Amino acid sequence: MLTIRPEQMEEFRRNALDRYVERTLEQFHQYFPGPSNVIGDGPLRQMIRLGVDRAAQHRIEGECNVVLYTTVMLLCGSFFDEDPQYPWAREILKQEHLVDEGQRAERLYDDFMAYWERVSSGDRSGLVRYAMHACKQPVAQFDEASSQQIIDHLRYAWSQKAAELGDAGVYAVLREAEHCAGRYRMFTRRDHAVLSCLVFALGNGFDRDPMYPWATEVLTSAHIAPADRGAQLYEAGKAYARRWLEFARPVD
């Protein structure tokens, strides 16, 4: 009688996960070449692995359904299910009457695509409009920025998304930025503005998102003083935005 040892079973699981990651990575490059090229294969693989765990927390475990969930992560951030910018996602994931995981995953993806069409003006690759604006702005513009000026900046740089969120949603972004600032001892107006822009553009939790290792590195490095983190984070974000402009066609 064939006996499979526990360590063999664990190796089978690891191999199956590795194959799934590569299949999903290939699909992302095919259907979402902009973010796939900008983020890079290494961070994407980590995000896809995280997506398996994040989806399982919502009882989504079938491969096709996990891919749908992870696609939303790709364009809304790995922690979109905790993000006040996406209340429609949280509402779908907690709907008890959608007991079938396929129904929930498909509803999530369909609502996401409808949302993305509304906020992107046909710019399916995502951050191009914001990137075009961000690359032109020096960090000094934020030195004395008030909350209202930050809000005005977000509305100018990404008008459709700000309109979709409404006042309550935009203020929620600022609150999440304040929480993020506290974690990293970043307390100037400039810091708040920079963090607000990144939460708005990349999603709440961007500082721990495997898709954005450059942000995690700046915020957690022992070699960067808290007073210098805002400026360095902003420059790292602009470098990321420039990569978007290399791979995505700007929208007039």
C-alpha cells in the first residue's frame, strides 16, 4: 500500500502553489500588462501568494475564484477588503446569502470592473493620469498643506475617483494617512500629504503591500530618519509613477 508521508504532502502543496502562482502571473501579463510590468514579477509573485490567504479569509478557495479576487488586489491594493475607499467590496464579501464562493467572486469582479470603468476614463492601466501629475510636482508643494489643500490636490490629480468616493470617502483617506503617519512617526503636514496621496493612489495598507516594496523599504529602514521619510517616500513614489508612464499610454 502506498503511503504518502506528511513532508511529501507538504511538498506537493508547495509545488501546486508554485504552479498556480506562475499561471496567474502569466494571466496578469496577458490581461494587465501595465501594472504587471511596472510592479515586476518578484513583487507580483508575493502578492499572488498573499492573495490565496486573503481570499481564503472570505471563504474563496477555488482557483478561478481566487484569480478573480487577486485581480482586484492587483488594481485596488492587496488589502482592498479593509480599505474605506472600496465599500462595495466589503459589502459583497460579507453578504451571507451569497454562500457560493463563485457567486461572491464573480460579483466582486463584476462590480470592480464597473467601478474601474467609472473612475479610469478608459485608462484601463490605472495610474497614468495620476502619474502624469505626480511626476511634475516637487515635494515642497506639500510643506504647509492643509487638509483642504490635500483634498483639492487629490480631486485635481484624480477627479473621477475623488468624485466616486465623495467627501466622506476622501476624508476617510486622510484619516487612514494619519494612522499610517503615526506608525512611522511622521507628523509634518508634508508627511500627511505624501501619505494621503499614496493611500489614495495605491490603497490603504500600501506600506505593507508586497507590490510596493519600495514604500516598505523607505518607511521601515533604520537608516532613514523619520524626518526624512516623507521626502524619500515621495521621490520613490515619483520613480514608480515614471515607470507607469513608460508602459502605459497617457489619456488626454
